[in-house]
Amino acid sequence: MFFKTLFETMDRCINWFLALLMAGMVVIVSAQVWYRFILNNPLSWSEEASRYLFVWISFMGAAAGVRYQVHLGIDLMEKILPAGSYRIAVIIVNLIIQIFLLMIIYWGFKILGVIQFQESPSMHISMQYPYMAVPVGSIFMFINSLRITVAAIQNRTMDREVRV
């Protein structure tokens, strides 16, 4: 029960975080259009900020995509394999994904140490903040992939309904 509540809270936090990132990006891009074409005085930082928000949206959105199992896949295997064989295939595929994600998490944090003193050109913030999307998003992808693996081992399906 504790883990169910914890994971539901995590899912909702990720969904709200994505909504806030999207809203922020819409506001920044809209402001840039207003300043550039109406006031004829473009913002120097808006393109960079929206690019960094897009990176965060991509990685956190990928984590949500893993959770709700909406990434592109071949559902032919589900239709042609018996239920037990398909479960084993899901477990094996998710274990491979988890190994890959562990490498991304490791190297993602390693690169943060390398670029910690690098500054973004127009916003003058540490490049650690945009680069941090890679390991953080990968951690959430890893957790969600583990959840799918455990559900497959327990012979149950995860709810795919998005809750906010």
C-alpha cells in the first residue's frame, strides 16, 4: 500500500511538472513573439530557455511514456505469443532497457562534473541545469521500467490511465 501511494504521488508529480514546463515554454515563446514582432525588441534569452525546457520536457515525458507504456512498440508479439511467453519477453526487454538506463544515469551524472563550470551563452546559468535532465529523467524511466517488470513477474498489468 505504501509503494502504491508513493508511485501514484510520483506519477502525479511528474505529470504536474510536465504541465508546468509546457506552460513555461508556451509563455516564453509567446513573449518572444510579442517582443520580436510587436515591440521590435527581441529577448536575448528566450530561445535558449525554451530549448532547455524542451530538453527537460523530452526526458521527463519519456519517463511518463515508460510509465503509461505509450512508447512505440510492436504489439504483434503480444498477439502471436502465448501469455506466458509474452510475459517473459516483457521482462527480458525491460531488463535490457534497465541496463541501458543505468549506463545513461552513470554517464549523465559523470558529465555533470565535467560541465559544472560551463556557463550558458545568453542566460549565464550553469550548464548543469539543462544537462541534469538526462540522469534525472533516466532515473524516473528506470523506476517505471522496474515497476513494469515487477508487474509482469506478478502477472498483473499496470493501469495506463493518466491521473493528474
